[in-house]
Amino acid sequence: MKTEQEKLAWEKQAYGMSKAKLFSMLKDQVAGNEIMFAAGFLSDAQEVIGADLNLSNDGWVSPEQANQARQFINCAKAIIFDMLNKENA
């Protein structure tokens, strides 16, 4: 079983923040329109890996930007899975 510190470390590498912070942001920002908030994270991921932000790398995405895109995608997935869990509860 993971300790709270281990869980928090995993969340930070997965989401770029704690899961509690992610859902606090969600609660503060959307009030019932969670799917649009998740879509915003997916749009951010697209932007980070898009050509405009990678011109200096000849179009190649840097490891840092790839990681940031991965974290944005994980945030969107966490929101979507939370919504599905609430629907099925």
C-alpha cells in the first residue's frame, strides 16, 4: 500500500499537480460543465505538441513539452473518469 507521500508524488508526475488541486480548479471554474474543462486540457495538450511551439526543434516535440502534454491528457482523463463514476454510482 502506498503512503500519502507516494500517492502525492505519483499524482504530481501524472497531472502536474495533486488530484485535489485539479478537482479544486474544476469546482472553482466550471460549475456543471466539466466536459468543457476536460476538453480545454486536451486543447492545451494539442497546443503544446503543435508545430508553432516546436519550430526551434524542427517540429520535434521536446521531452519537457511531451511530458506537459501527457499531464494535460491525464488531467482530462481524470475528469472524464470522475464524471463516469458519478453517473454509474
